[in-house]
Amino acid sequence: MIGKRAMKYVTILLFAGSLTLSACSSVSQFSKFSSTSISIGTAKDSVLSTFGKPIKSEFWINDSTGFYEEKLYYKETFAGQAFEQPYTITNILFFVDGKLKSLTQGQETRLRQYPQRKTDKKDD
């Protein structure tokens, strides 16, 4: 039979372990655009219902083809692994006449800039 004190330690260890595992599983290391069913030819309405409103959009009529073209921009934030800084990426979805033609990664931005050490001495 396990004593009350030992049972308390086991309970605390199990609780701490479950918190650690749940925290790790909530931080995604994969883009939702690569891990979700999105492919060339996907309708724009389907993308909007799956991923929501973009942070930015651009649209125009291509003069040479006459097709309606559009770019939707989505940001994602990732926590860096171990000692890496967290960062955001911008996904750019390009549509022609309401169908997805390409998905590219745009700008990548580090969220925290650690202060740089001053190594230069100024002469007076």
C-alpha cells in the first residue's frame, strides 16, 4: 500500500507532467497552411471559411489575360525551439478567378530582439 505522503508526490508529479505535455502540444511547429488540406485549385471561399479573414489583401484585373487576380496575406506565429526566438511568417495565397494558384512564404520576422553587446569603445 502506498502511503499518503508518497501518493501526494505521485499526484504532483503526474500533474506537473501533464501540464508540461499539454504546453508542448499547444505550440505548433508547423504551418497550418501546410498541415491542412489546401491545394492548388482550392476555391477562395473554402480558404476563407477554413482560415478566416486575411490580415491584408490585394486584387486587380490582369490586363493581358483579363482574369481577376488576388493575393491574401495571413500571419502565423511560432515559438522558437529551445533557445530560438519566437517568430512570425506571412503566407501569401495567390488566386486567379477565385481558385488558388500558389502559396508562398513571405516575410519572416523575429518577435524579440535581444540587446546586442557593445564591443566598440569610443575614443574621447
